[in-house]
Amino acid sequence: MVTKNTRKKKRTFSWMNPKLEVRDTKKYGKGVFTKKDIKKDEIKMLIY
């Protein structure tokens, strides 16, 4: 008898502040860099 997994898969939600950008680095692969100044209490990324 085959049983199905009835759990719903979690959906990943992510958002990145438009003042940030992902760029390639020579040493580490990819990195996140700022395009504009960011305030101390400003949200940078959301990953859910």
C-alpha cells in the first residue's frame, strides 16, 4: 500500500530592498552590495 504525503509544501517568500544588488565577487562568489545609502532601521531583506 502506498501512502501519500498530505502535508502542504511551504512556499518560500523573499524580498530584497531595491537599494541592494547581488554581484559576483572574485573571492567569495556572490555578495550583496548597496546601490544607495541605507538607514540603520531600514529593512534589508525578508526571507520567509
